Amino acid sequence: MRNEALIGYLLHQRPYQEKRALYYLFSQQHGVTHGVGKKGAPLFTPLQLFASGKRDLKTFTQINIAPLSSIQESIAESPLALKDSNANLSEARHHESISGQHQYAALYLNEILWRLLPTEDPMPLLWQHYQNSLQQLKQPLTADELRLCLRQFEAYLFNELGFALTLKHDSLDQPIESDAIYRFLPDVGLVPTVYDEDNERAVTQTIFKGSEILMMVEQGISAATLNAWSRLHRQLIDHLLDYQPLQSRLLWQQQQRYQSSS
């Protein structure tokens, strides 16, 4: 890679020497790309830069906010591209920042990407879904709309990683029964189980009613099935991360505790 122009979003950064930083860039062209560049690149904003180097750690130069025209040209043929008949509105959204509680959601998306995606593995469809999700997070959303945005993106990520969830059959390849109870195990699937009234909290987090699963299959990720999908996705995310804590999740929990006590 020699002075190759990249368009992407900064997922994570760490200090590297006095005036430079180690960047984890989610690029449209090459997926997650690691590089060293001048400090100060912003999060949640499309960047345009040049990358050089044959090894895993590239050198990033001329890091600038990508003009809207460059983004539109790069995704013009994508069926997932955002369609907006108002060019001025589209330009405004392009430069808007993500604020308030939505920042925690955006940090969460960044963290699961840089921790789970392989290096330099192009994923243009996931890249476009990520960009669309950031555009949603720049707009006012209800609590449920925010959660729907996150669950939908997680589903795209799981598919890209090869973890497509099949909920029509249990671990024994038997059809899901509406009156049965199942426990979800990421490496196994839905395992028929017995309800444990002595540990209701654990049951709430890990157990699914058959009727609940059938509704998830029928409706997909919707307002009616949001809680069930949230529980399922959390188990799979935790499994993929080897049950190591997410810093963005801890920040969100601290912020929620602060709000409830103030």
C-alpha cells in the first residue's frame, strides 16, 4: 500500500509518541486498518486520508474530514446508500456531531467493531451499515428507537462474522415449540430446558419461551421483540469477546447511575 487514498471512520486511538496516535480506522476499501498519524482525528466523522506501508501498521498522512461529495461518489452504486432528496439536509447531517446519550451508543458500535473485526478484511456492506447507523444516531431517537438501531447493526455484524442466528430449530434440530422453554448457548444454540423458579434473575437473562422465539422469527427485530433480541445479542457479544468487559458499556452504566442519583 503506497499513498493509497482511504475513506473511513476512526474506531479507536491510542497515544503513540508525543505528537502522533495509533489509529484503528474502519475503511471502506480495506476494513479495519491500523496506522500511525498526527493526533487529533475526530470520532464519528468520515475521514479521508492517505495510507502507506507494507506491514500491518501503516502510516496515515493528510488526515482530513471527507467532503460529502467524496462519500457520495464512493457509495453511489451501493444499494444501502442513504437516499435524501434534500441535498442541503444531507450536507448538514454529514457534518453534524453525535451528542448526548447517543455518544455512548456510537462508542459501543466502535468498540465491538475494533475488538471483533479482523485486520484488513474488506467489508463494504458492513461499512455502509455502520455509516447509516451513525446517521441515525445524529437524529433524535426514543429509547426504543436507539435500541433498535443497535440491535439491527449487531445483526449485520453477526452475519458478517459468520454467526447467523437460526431460531427455527433447537440444538437437537427439533422445531421450536411455543409452550417449551429454551436456554441459548452461543456454541450450541437453543437448548430445551426446565424453568428454574429459584433463580428468576438468571432465568430472565438467559431463558427464552418458545412462543417468544417464534415471535422473534416471525417479526424479526421489532419493537415487540426488542427485549428478547437484546438479551440474545448480549449473550452472543459477550461470548465473542470472551466475556471481557466493554468499556463503552461500563461508561453507559456509570452515566445511568449518575443520572438516577442526581
